Amino acid sequence: MKLIAVINILVISVSMNDAFRAYNETEVDLNDERAMGGYIKNVIADFSQSIKEAGFDPLYIERQEYIYQLPVPVIFKSVFLMEQLSSNGVSNIVVNSVNYSLLTSRLSFDIELPLIDMGVGTGSVETTVFGRNFTMNSSGKVAVQRMRFVGQIRFVVNIIPKISISARSSDIDFTMDGIESDVKLVVQNEDYSDKMNEFLSMTVPATFKEYRSEINELLEILSIEYINNYLRAQQMN
């Protein structure tokens, strides 16, 4: 859920702010809505490229280990190990359409991520609690298929003394085609692979559909809050 919100909100907010700043710093006609849409698309493309350059897509971690323990480890100690952790597709933002209406101060968008692959070669957790040992081991891959965000963000635009914008309201419709799961999970020597794969591939998508309106409402609230905080910070610079 956090990933969905971050992708949706950050792309929209960065796009709008940079698009208006680009207009403010060039001689582009503010009444040229097609040019505005082009600016927004270019900013999304730049954002996608920045994800790649930051090393987040593709992401690969050969080995990472975390250890947390109390001063007396027999009371509590936990060792978390990941090997060959990978992720692909987060930066593959496909812009089906992005349009901005100067008359209504409304940004309409249709953006999707076709496929996000995540996998781990080996993942394990070994925990000691009051001398008792608990173990969990996992491996495998999960693929999230076509996350799509369609909607509108309405803005209030102030021209005097300088161009500034704030988000007023939003309508967002999030859909996801499905999840493919091929995960192996063993907890305390009990194989829970089938149950985990069923949960990820069936229960999670079904829950998203059941609570679709509530998820959209949450995204709308978060988008307005995040965009306005972001724009205020940028416009103060």
C-alpha cells in the first residue's frame, strides 16, 4: 500500500510543480495546454530516470544482515538475513495520458506500472526469546501486474505576485490486474508455501477489490496532503 501511495503522489506532485516552474522560467505561452501536458510528461520521464540513477530500479542486494539483541541475548535476539534480493519495474512508469486544463485548473492523468518483479534468493529470520528459538526461511518471486492510476487533481492557481499552486481536491481510481506468487516459506520446519502463495495471489487482490472505494479515498486524502506540503516547500525556495 505504501508503495502505491508513494508512486501515485510523488509522480503527480513533482510533475505539477516542475511543470509550472518550467513555464515561469521560460517564454512558453501559459495558454498552451498541449505544451503544459508535454512538460508534465517530460518531468515524469525525468523522475523515472532518477529512480534508475539512484539504483532503485533495477535493485539488487547481494547480501544484507540485520541483528538486534538486548544486552542479555538469551532474553531476546533476532537475526534477519537477505541474499540476492532483487526488484525490477518500479521506474517503468507508462503515461497513457496526462492533460492539464488551464480553464478548470485540473490535471487529468492515466498512469500505470505494467509489471513489478520482486524476488529473494534466501531470506531467513532466527529469533531467540527467553531461550526459545524461532526460525523462518523463505525464497522465491512475486510479480505485481499492471497497477493503474486514473483520476484528476484540481488545483487553485495564483498568478500574483508570482505563480503558485495548491491542490484543492482529487479523484483517484486505482486498479491492479493481479499478483503472481511463487514463494517458498518454512516456519519452524512447517511448510507454509501453498498458503502464502494463495494469500498473495488470491486473498490480497480480492481484498483490494473489496475495499477499492476505501483505498481510493485514502489515496485521495494522502495525495492532497502530500502535494500541498511538497508544493509549499518548493515555493518557499
